[in-house]
Amino acid sequence: MSIVVAYMPSPEGEAALDAAIAEAKLRGLRVVVVNATKGDALVDTHYASAEGILSLDQRLADCGVEHEIVRPMGADLSDLVLEAAENAAAELLVVGLRRRTPVGKLVLGSVSQRLLLDATIPVLAIHAKAGGRHAS
């Protein structure tokens, strides 16, 4: 069993990661970090750099949680995260949320919205704290 976190290098992604680490410590589970891309990794700001992945790996190791980082590529990010959760036998999915304008809320296709609606396991949705990272 594991906890899967949809990660991107952003305040929302960092908040989700912090929450996943805390839940993993509480439950004694491993963390599977999913950093997915549609294949446009060179211009996809949500896809972590190689250096970012090394730093992320070290951070998870320093926290003392068993972990795995997966970086799938495909047409639909939500499907990639949900597939990773299924493959990891996840009991919890953690996602970061960002504030959106009223018009932005009308736009369909939000990855977080799809994960909240389509996941077959509980989803923990986290907002980033204003001005900084969550503590792990």
C-alpha cells in the first residue's frame, strides 16, 4: 500500500508533497511521487528538471519515508496519475490546488478537478500556504 502524490515544482506541488510525507509517516506507508507530462517536457513548467528530481529524491530520503518517483508521459495527465495510483495500490491520492478566477473555474479539463471526481480512492486536496512551503 502507498500514498500517491501528484507533484509539480510549484507551491501547490510542494504543499501536496508535504502532506503526502506527513500522511505516509502517520500511516507507515511509502510515497509514490508522480510527475507527469504530455511529452512537451522541454517547455512544460510542471515537469521537474533532472536536478529537481535529484533534490526531491534526497528530500524524501531525508524525511525517512520509503519512496518512488515516477515520471510518466502521455496525452492525459489525470489518467497518468490515476494509473500510477492503481499500479501502486494506493490508499490515498494527494493533490495540490491553486486558486482560480471565477472564469477559470468554468474551464473544463483541470487535472485536479478530474482527479477529485474520477479517483476511486480517497483524495486529499491541499492548498499551498501563502508565501511559503508547508512543513513536513
